[in-house]
Amino acid sequence: MIIFKGTFGGTLMKKWSKYSKSFVLFTKNHWMTSETTVLYLRWLMMIYSGKKIGLIIDYAPAHNSEEVRTWTKTLNEASTDGTSIVIEWIDPSLTSVYQPGDITVNKPLKGKIRAHYYSYLTDSASSFKPGARLKVSRENLVKFVERSFDEVNAEQRFNRSITRSFQICGLDPWAESLVKFTKHLDSLTTTKVYETLVKHQEAITF
């Protein structure tokens, strides 16, 4: 799912609704909102029809709203083919500590997107004057993101870093121990910022 700055439900969003490879949406600040989160949940249920979907998500206001919780329950109850979503919440302020996406995917994905952008600038250098601003179309930006995702997915066939990240983050239900998670937490204390964060944040069991 890719979110651009624009009017939610507006002309651009209607135009991109016909695009199938990615789910392209528009919001006022190009951020996730409760509405786009609900649409994302519906999109996941469409892609993984007939399956139980485990979603690890943080406590951002757009995710942890009453609207999203109500819609999640409604979508599960309305399913007629066994499709359902089970949400695992990352404890507040600990997304950067044990969220697999943040730990493993964010940095390399952003790096690949940046590389595609710079490659585009290089290829376009001969067509604009020094000091001029080069505009990149939404279509090209979407291509940058899609290519980067494809590259990350292809690499997973060999390095399996995303699979390992679930063990590192203590979220692998089949792990025989939490040794890797403990080592991960210990490694964070070498950075003062993380040391303070871990010291003052504690998961609460209800």
C-alpha cells in the first residue's frame, strides 16, 4: 500500500483505484489514517482469502482507534469464507525495539527506493539545466517502491532476514527459546538512547 498527499476519496484516488499491482491511496498529510487502516485490512482479507491473517502492528492513533477495532471485528464476523485477521499489538514506544518491519525491512527498503531515485536523476541529467528542479511523477515513484519491494522479496529466498527477525523480536511462536530475543535486547543497551528506552518501558500483562 502506497499513500500520497491528496484528497481522500478524491479524483486521484478514484483514478488509481483501477491500478492493481499496488494499493494506492491519498490522504491530507500522506499518513495512515483510521480510514486507510480499515481499507488496508479489507485489502489483506481480499489477498489472503480463506486464511487466518496475523498482523503485527503498533499503537499509532491511526491503527489503535475505536473505528479500526470495530471494523476489524465487523470484517471478521462478516467473512463467509473463513478469512479472519488476528492483531498482535506492539507495546507503546517499543516499535523500534521489536517490530520486525522496523528492525529488518525499513532501512534496506528505503535504501533501495533512494537508489532507484538517484538512478532516475542520473538518467535524466542530460535533459535538464543545472539548478533546475526535476519533477518525478507519481507513476515513477510507485515504480521505485514496487521495484524495491520486489528486490527485497527476491533477496529473502537466500538470506531469510525477515524470517529471522521474528525470532530476534521474540515473536516467533515456534521458537524453542528466547535466546535470540535476549541477545537482541542486550545489544540495544550499547546505545544510550535504547538503554534509556528499554529501562523506562515495560510491557504490561493484562
